[in-house]
Amino acid sequence: MSSTHPPTLSAAADERDADAERVPDSVEVDAALVDNVLATLRGLQWPSLITAVVFSALLWRQRGGPWPLIWGAIAMAAELAWMALLRFHARQVMQGSAAERAHFGRRLRWPWALYGALWGCSVLIFAGSQGASAALMVSWLILVCIGALSIAALAPHRPSLMAYINSFAGALVVSYAVVLALVPQVAWINGLMLVLLLVYWFALVHIGRTQHEVFLRAMTLQHRNALLIDSLRARSADLQQALDARRRFLAVATHDIRQPVHALRLYADMLQQDPDQVDDLAPRIVKSSAAVNSLFDNLFDLALLDWGRLHPVPQPVCLHELLTDMEVQARPAMHDKGLRLRLRTSRALQCARVTTDRVMMQRILGNLVANAIRYTDQGGVLLALRGTLSAPRLEVWDTGAGIAPHEQAQVFQEFFKSGQHTGTQDGFGLGLTVVQQLARQTGCSVSVRSQLGRGSVFRIALPPASVHSGCAPG
């Protein structure tokens, strides 16, 4: 189990720049347009129902008979069905995902087409009336206004708009043409009326498309602005988090570096006052100097990584040789503590090479081995190369005190030290932070498993390896 280290300033900025450049999702925009249309229609439910009732009365006044009543019954049933549909959308569909809402809007094309055809076919009832009357004029006026209002209401969602306009205007033209064909005594002006209906159809389509483009640009811009605002908020939070981490970093670094430096000064004063204590004080001075040097090395590494100044130089690296070199470097420290050091390489990986940065890999492995030695008092350390060519891994096992389960998610954080290990003699809590960031630079990942009282194992997952005869096993 490994934890995620807080993002560096450069990493956070790169992630937010990518988010800021991301275009709005077309499904989200489409869903928002559908919601806009249906929200507008919810405010027009009762006016639409009243208009259907008034129009039915006008039809009956002009022609009488059953057809105006049949049309009116169908129209009012359609209006009630739309009310139920809009209520269902508000209660159920609006709570769904963007994809579900967009799909719901696409399914409304056929209802819109039937609804538009219903109003357009009303011309069959009243257009054949003899002579001009106020009821006839009002009927035409209502139809013209319905077509115009449909643009304002449906323009955000183009599929619904086009389905309604084409069925409505198409039904108007066809119905009026049928009336002209069925009624032999018509004035020549009625032929011009058919031409005007065609022009009206074209005007509705053109204006509707234009209005839709305006709505689409506005909605897209709104979503893009929302993405930018979210990106800025997230970037501000990341920057604040990074700044807070740097403040804590400097505070802890100042505290931890003071201890070995103070010890150095104390030992130097003691040695100046009593040179005969050189045999006793010299090892302490060396140890304190090594602690300061280790802290500065890790601080410099972290600074370079945060600034983006440390870049990997890929080259073929023989994994067995890497472990052998690390064994040679670690053996003196192991001998001083009376620990055993063992090396294990799987047969399949004895001649394996990976393309990575050799220096960074040495630092990663060196820090893990140094930690294993530092926290192990009995037993030993095992360096292992295991896995397959497609998924090789380096492992560092120790028989130390182990890490508590609740602390394993924090071991890669800056200046984190287990509750069992406090003070600079147990390190500064930067080694594993450097390990994780170097691993990211080289395309690797580091994980840890541990049991209290039994030890720990750190695994480095490597890129795929290849076999080279020049890399001979040790």
C-alpha cells in the first residue's frame, strides 16, 4: 500500500492547464439544452391548454359539426399528456445523468412531430370556410403565432425544434393544398396564400436554426466558463496546499537540521577543550556530519524535483548488476550492525535489462536499503529481483520493527517518521519521499507491505525488461 504524495507546484499547474483547455462535453451541453427547453415549457402549460380550448371554439364557430370537437378533444388530451410528461421529467429525469437527460430529449422528437402536425392539420377544418370572418382571421393569427412562439420555446434543442417546425409547417402547406384541391370555387388569392405558407415554412426553419446556434454558443460558453472556474478553484486549492506543505517542510527541516548541527558544535567545543577525547568524539562528529549531509542531499533532490530540474536520462540498465553494486555498497554498514545481507535474482531475469535512468534507480534502491539497515537491529536484509520480463520488480526485505497498518499510508510523506522512531538518529523522514518522486520520474511505482515486529518489504515495479546476453549473472 502506498500513499499519494501532495502534488508539486509544477505538477498541479500542468494538470490544471490540461483541465482548463478541455472543451465542454457535448452530452452535458445537449442535456442542459433539453433541460432549458422543458423548463420553459413548464411555465407555458396552462396558457397552451387555454389556447387549445379557444382555438377549438373558433373552429366550431366557423364550421360546426363534429370535427372541431374531435380536434379539440385530441388537442386537449395532447396538452394534458405534455403536462404529465413535463412533470415526469422534473421529478425523475432531472435527477439522472447527462446522458440520460440527453437521451430523453432525443426521444421527444416524435411527440413533437405529432404535436406540430396536429396543429397544422387544423387548416383542413377552417380553411374551406366561405368568406372572411373575424374567427377566420383570429384562427390564422393563432397558427402564425404558434409557429413563431415555437422558435422561442424550442430553439435551444435543435432536434425538437426541427421536428416540430417541419411537421407543423409541412402539415399547414399540405392541408391547405388539399383544401384548394377539394374546393373548386376559390379566389386566385388563395394560390398566393399557399406560396406565403411555403415562405413562412422557410422563415421558421431559418430563424429557428439561427436561434439554436445562438443558444448553443451561449450554453457552450457557459459550460466552458464553469470548467474554467472549477479549474481555477482547484488550482488555487492545489497551490495553497503546496504552499502549506512548503511551510511545514521548512519548519520541520529547520528543526531537524538544528539537532545534528548543534551536536557538531558541541562535539567540536568538547574536542577543543580536551583534545585527548578525539577517539571518542571523532566518530560522533563523523556521524553528525553524515546526518547533515544526508539531509541536504535529500533537500536538494526534492528541490530539483519540485522545480522540474531533475530529468531522467534513459539508458539500458542490467538489473542484476544494479543489485550487485548495491550489495557491495551496503555490506560495510550491514557488517557494522551485525546483519546478514542476501541477494536473490530469479533465473528469468538474470540477464534482463530495462531502459531507465541508472543514477535515479541507484538513489531509489540506495534509500530503500539505507532505511532497511537503519530500522533493522536483528536478522538481515534481502535484495531480490523477481517477476517476469513484462513485469519485473525489485524488492527490499528487512526483518526490522515493521510499520503499523495505520502508518503505511503515510510513509512516503515528507518528514514522516513512525511513532517508534523519533529524533535525527533515525533519519529525517525524507528518504521515502525522494524514493517515490524519483520513481515517478523513471516511470516506476513503489509500494510497501509491513507487519509490526516482523519487518517490511518495499517493491519497485519496473518497466518491461528485455534479455541481453551481455548482462551476465553474478
